[in-house]
Amino acid sequence: MTDAPDASLQGKTFLVTGGGRGLGAAICQNLSAAGASLVVADVDETLARNCAEKLDASGERAYSLSFDVAEPAAVRSAFEQVRERSGRLDGIVNNAAIDITLPVDEVETERWHRVLMVNLYGPYLMSHAVVPMLKAQGGGHIVNIASTASKRAWPNASAYHATKWGLLGFSHALHAELRPHGIKVSAIVAGGMRTPFLLDRFADIDQSTLQDPANVARAVRFVLTQPEETVIPEVMVLPMKETSWP
């Protein structure tokens, strides 16, 4: 799939959390190139604004919002702003996530809790806020960015695994619950990518084992552009040299 305009996305609006850089920015770029309007959401106001301005300096088809997905009041306020500015949303991409690489007995309880709040409670809050809009509109799409960490486990990442396994289960539960309302739910199980999420924390990582986030962004676009009668509940996108999956 190329990044050329796509008639099925033109005129639609999507909100992407963690949209300021890495995979989130790649998703925003791909969907914008396809003709969609974007709400670039990120806890870092500067990253969100810069990304939105790169997509559309006029602010007509892309704008930024800065809020913490783990704060109920902030999420409610963000959706109020979206209603005022965009009028509607055709979908959201729950991409924002954080990680801690420490043994379980060395992780501070507040840090473990923070991972839980951002990675799992955040997608719940976002879904809780958007579902009434999508029901009123007669449909829409929720995309949850999972990970190979939702399929198997490795040491020193208990919080991340717990949240990603939970997010995959949450995604399938929403798929079953929301289908009667015409709302599609898809989980993207992504393997390692060349993004700050890994590169900033693991300086010695072998980048040849990782994939370009643009490739995962294309998978997001793929699930969003299925015919109305078809939904993809889950898809896995791995680098050829993926080390966390057989």
C-alpha cells in the first residue's frame, strides 16, 4: 500500500494518541497523506504541535491537542475540544504507551502503576469517551496498538506485559461488544520498530532486527480501509528478524 490519497479516508477525521513522534507520528503522516484529517494528541505539547504543523501548517486538516490519556478530566476536555473543532470523529488510534525495564522487585510501585494507567486505563478512557460519539454517528473505528509483548513474555518488563496482554483482551472484548453498533475494533500486534521508544532506552540495540514504523502505520491504514462489511480484529506486523517471536 502506498501513501497516495485514498477515497475511503478522505473527509474522515482520526485522533492518534502518542502522535507526536515515533509510530504515532508515522500513523498521522500516513493517514494525512491518504486524505484524512488528524488530531495529533500527545502529552508533550511541543511534539504534538510540531507534528501537526508538518502535516498541515494551516491547521485546517491537522491540529494538536496535549493531554494525559490517564487523566479522566483531561480526556473529557480533549473530546469536548474535538467536538467543537471537528464536529465528529471517525476513529481513534490508541497508540500512547510507556515502559519500564526493571525486575519486578526493583520497580517502584508508583512507576508500575503509571505504566498501567497510560497503557491500559488510557485506552479505556479514550474508548469510553469516543464510543458515544461513534454510536451517534452510526459507526467508526477504534485501533489499539498492542505488541508482541501481548503474546509472550521476557524478563524485566512485567508492567509492560501486563498492560499489553490486557490491551489485547480489551480490544477483543470491544470488538465483540461494539459490532452490533457498526463500530469496528482492531488490534495491531507490532514487533520492534526503529522509534525513540526503543532507541532512546537501548543504545546498543541491533537496529537491523527492527522495522520502520512506517510499515506498521501502513497496517493501521489497511485495517481502517476495509470495506464496510469487513473488520480485522487483530493483525501482527513483525520485522523479518523479529527476536521476540518465533
